[in-house]
Amino acid sequence: MKEQYGKVFKIIRESKNMSLKEVAGDFVTPAQLSRFENGKSNLTVDTFFHCLNNMDVLQGEFSTFYNTYYQDEDVRTSKELYLAIESRNIEFFQRYIKDYEKRYGDYKRKSDRLMIAVFHVFMNRCDPSIIIPEEEKRVITDYLMSIDEWCRYELWILSNCARSLSTKTLEILGMEVIKRSQFYDNIEENARKTYGLLLNITGHLLDRKEERVASKFIKMLDSANMLETYMLERLQLKFCKAHLRYLQGVVGGLDEMKECKHIMEFLDCYELSIQISDTISQLTDM
């Protein structure tokens, strides 16, 4: 791991055209910093943060750059995973279930057991005839409820597994989202992920015609006062409101849903446009 941190650190330093001496300052020698960049030694946390500050790089920026640079090493964020879902490659998930079962058998890590459950959900997304065992759903729910503060990983888990959970479970977990992610909500990327997750949950509830529960989440999102720069999230909320009104018997809600679809197409958000079309078709073909 230290080799990877040093490598990313060096990429950032060189991109800023800064020498080892400039970054090291009086906190560490250039030679020590060079050894860190080449994976031969570590830096203390204080020294590492001091050097980031000398480069005018925020800690969050480094983390984002690091995660982007090495994202293909983590199956959770790899393009391979999403390609497997799109191509309905069930063998991909069966293979990973076996890999994680072995890991769990060797190390008993809670996160490895959780990923086994998540892969069962992905297989169901590829082929709805594949039943998700209730035990796997319990693993997902129990894990989320055991974490006091949800960060990006927990938001990713719930977002990808929401459709597989019961309405009651979704209601409980959805109401926990704001409470358990408050520690991270000052990070814009996490705040937007929280809004996206709540919108995702609301959409699933509306598809199930769970008007009462969906209206609770719409009120939560309304009270969040999303910035105008969060245009896509605000548009999705607009669609959810229109969907709810249509379910409540307001015929004009359908026209608003269609208007949202046209805006999505204008913005070249074709995947979301297709999802809206599918929702409208399910409502009007009944």
C-alpha cells in the first residue's frame, strides 16, 4: 500500500512542477520524501499532511485522486462490475462469490461476508428469476444498522441493494440515511450521494405504489434545500413529485413526468430518460 500512496504523491508533486525540497520544507528531508515516493519507506501522518499542505493539496483531494487512480483494483468501483451487470454476466458474480467465500472462511471479515450478499443482489439484477436468499438480505440490513456513521461504502451498499429490500426495511434504512451520514455531509460529493440514494429509494417506493412512505422521503428531500447547482438531483425530485401526484389521481402529474423526460433527453441523460419512459409505460399500460 505504501508504494501506491508514494506513487500517487509523486504524480501530484510532479504535476505541480515542485521539487522534493520545496515539498519537504523543514519537516522532512528530500531524501526521506524520495524514499516514500519510491515505496521504500513511510511518512508519519503529520509529515504526510504537512507535505500535502506545501503542495496546496487538500486531504480530500488526495483521497479522491488516489481512489480514481486505483479504482480498478477494487471490484466495488471497477468498470468490470458494471459491465457485468449490463451484459447480465452471472458467471462473473458466481466467481466473485466463491472468491469472497474463501476470503471470509480465511479471515472472517464482516465486509467480505457483506460482499457475498451484495453479489447475490447483482445476480438477481441480471436475472430476476434468481431468488435472493432471505439470509443475504438480513446480512445487508444487519451490517448497515451496525454502522453508526455511514460513509461512501455504506451509501454504495444501500443504493445498489435498495430494490431487493422490503418496503418496511427501505423505510427504516431510508430514514437512517440522514442521521448516519451527518458526519460526512460537509463533503459535497458525499452530500450528493446521499441525495441520490434518497431519490433512488423514493423511486423504488413509487414503483411499488407505496405513496405514504414515498411522500415522507419527498418531504425530507424538499427540506434539504438542494443547491441549484445540483440540477440533476433537483430534476429527479421534480419527477418523483409528479409521479406521486399521478398516483394520487392528479392527471397533470403525467404531463410533468413527460416534461422531465424531455429535459433529460435535452441534457443527453439517455439512461435516465429510458428509466422515466419505462416508469411512464408501466403506469399508462395498466
